[in-house]
Amino acid sequence: MPTDTTPIDTDYLVIGAGTSGLAFADTLLGQSGAHITLVDRRGKPGGHWNHAYPFVTLHQPSAFYGVNSQALGSGRKDSAGLNAGLYELATGAEICAYFDSVLQHTLLPSGRVAWHPMSQVLEDGPEGPRIENLLTGVVQRVNVRRKIVDARYLGPDIPATHTPRFQVEPGARLVAPNALPGLAEGGAGAPLPRHYVVIGAGKTAMDTALWLLGTGVPASAITWVKPREAWLVNRITTQPAPEFFFEAIGSQAEQMAAFGAATSVEDLYLRLEACGALLRVDTGRMPTMFHLATVSTAEVAALRTLQNIVRLGHVQRVAPGRLVLDGGEAALPADALFIDCTASAVAPRPVLPIFHDGPPGSPGRIVLQIVRLPQPAFSAAAIAYVEAHDEAYPDTAAKNAVCATVPFPHTLADYPRAVAVGMQNQFRWGQDKALRHWMRESRLDGFGRLMSQVAPDDTAKLAVLARYKESAIAAMANLPRLMAAAAG
């Protein structure tokens, strides 16, 4: 392969220019004098958002997303639609434009960030890491003075490029959600379907069903194939502004009380539902999945209008006019369009330490993961802050101690452990004055600011804070029992 003999010198080699990579680079840039080399296989920053289906939006308010130095969105509340009354949710197109702005107007003008699009990092040679330009084949060696940062580890499976795990028989029409807005542009030889089959139980499936309903497709023309039921986060509990203090911080206190009082994992979820923190579409069925998908009560009400629900396990085969599933077959209209919404945004991966020492003479490594659920942007920014302050965290052990990896819950029983690790992180951060101050000033940590800005004479809000602290102590005492019950 062609080689450029001029090596690249940098302090940090960041692999991946999605949300985590950009949030890390942005904070590291602001907290240090380091030079950063940013590499991505795509032609533009934004990671998987470059391939998102056109009607996708964030689950939670834009205020919690992006990079620390630049706001995402205008800070408005939606006045129409299923998110009316709540703070705006950026669309996929808005997020891509935002990340491009971050790169062009913040990172590159600093003079300390080098951008290598359409490139990949090679690490399998004895000479150390190299960057290969995918268009030209030119390879350059990289001299990494500090660390290699892997921002790809928690990357999602993308619906647009996902390969379904089931068979598709000839004549069956299967598309990704990305294809739906362009169906009417298919030409005279492609008749529009009159029935739609949404395959999947997660947030992509919910987004797809809601989009179909919003475009005027009647609920009777939609079949939803749900192998399982999901618990969902009530979006009103995630609002970042003072007028939602009681819904947001009050809900945190209620959730801590639930963790402190729960006698089993099932009891925990029922308590979280009873206090309004969690929702479910079908109240007659106990969910078996919780991936922190976040919805409004209006979205849940719309999803409940769907009556053609197939609950026969996972799909094994799709064919014209029928589905073959684990538990049997389902008949469908002959012209039904199947929509594959089975790509997983949270594929199980082993939990790794975030900070790693390299072999003698080699750079260390940072594997970006979650330190606070469910916030990848805040997590990456917090990791960058810790990395930038060697005076406070002088070695890998000290950095990992303050940035313990929070495991993403893949089963209902995983959630108590995730909450326990997150609370331990929060406790350590609270003991660190400089880190605590940075977090309270960070736009990505809206709840911390809400809590710190309570006026000393606001007795109602102070009572909520007092209940939160008291309930958190009880939760930490009870979480080991919940985790033991779940393991048993």
C-alpha cells in the first residue's frame, strides 16, 4: 500500500467522530493544551447519525446532548405534536448539522485538532498506529504522545445497514425505516403498500409506528410484531428547566425511594411505574426489556391505538402474506410491506475499564463508555475532564476510580447494578470540589445545575432535595439486596 513517510505527531488519537468522540475532544480541547487527531471512516462527523432514518429524533431533550462548549437547539419547548409542552428533541438532520458546526467552528479553528475523514486507524503493525486514507490508500504512521481513544466501543447497530437475522423469501418486500419517506417516489412500477408490518419491540419500532400514524396510516393498517414488552422512561422526568423541577428532581427522589423500598426486581419496576418514572404500552403485560428508551405519555397513548399485535416470539422468516415466528405463523395481507426495526442500539459488550496503561514506550488507551446512564455525551466529556487533570488523578487507577464504567442494562435484573455503579460515581464526584464545580457548570449536566440553583428560602424545593438525599441513602443500602436477589 502507498505510504507517506511523514509521520503525524499528536497527543491523542481519537478513533470515531460520533457523539462520544466529539464530546471527548471538545472537553479535552477546553481543559488542556493537547493536540488531538480525529479519525473516522465516514466523510462527515456525527457517527451513526449520518445514517439515521429521516424521522428520527433524540429521545431526551437536546439540552443534554452534543458537546459541552456549544448548545444544541434553541432551548424552546414544542407547541405541537406528541412532544407538545416538553423541551425540543433535535432531529437527525439537525444533529448532523450541529456536529459539522462543532468541527468547523470550534475544533478545527483551535489549531490543535487534525481531522482525517474517510480514514481508518490500523494498529496491527510493529511500527505502531497508522492512519489509512480509504480513498487513496495512503498510510501514515502516527506518533501518539499520550493516548489512543476508542470512541467506537459502544457504537450501535444501524437500521439502514443492518442485516436481518431472519430469512426473506422471494416476493416479500422488506425495507429499513429509512425507505419509508421515499415510498411515493418509487415510480409507476412500484405500487404503494396498503398494510405495514413493523418488526421489533424497541425505540426504532416505536418511532416507525408513530411516523406511520402521523402520516395518516390508520391503526388498522399497521401490524406490530413485538417479541417482548418494554419498560419506557417517562420523558417529563428528563426536562432540564426550573419549571420542571418537581417532575425532574422530584422524580429522582421518588425513584430513589423505590430503590430503597423494593423487595424484588419486579417490585422495583412496579414501584417506578407507580411513581410515574416508567411507562409501558400494554399495562396488562409485564415487560421483560428495559433499554432506557424515553417517550412522552402522548406517544404511549398513540401506540396504544395499535390493535394488530403479533406476540409469537422472534421472526424466523418473512414471506408474501405471512410471517413465521418462534411460536407459530401469522397471516397478513398479500401486499404487506415489512419494516425491519430489529437493529440493536445497545448490543451487549463486556464492561471494560475506561483507562488503560500501554506497554513500555507505547501510548495508553481510553475506551469511552458510560459513567452516567443514559448519557453518552456527558460521560465522554466527564472522562475527558478527568484525563486532562493529571494533578488530581495522577495514574490510571485514580482515573478509573472516579470514572467507573456503568454497565448498560440488557435484562431487567441488570438495572439495579447499573444504578449502584452510577450512584457510586456520583458520590465520588460530589467529594471532588473541582470536578463538582465543572459538572455544575456543564450544559450537559442539567440536573446538577437545577439542584444547585435552588434558593435558600424555597422550602418546597429544599424538601425535595432533602427527600432525595435521604432516599438515596436508603437506596444504596438496599441495592446490594436487590442485586443478590436478581443473581439468585
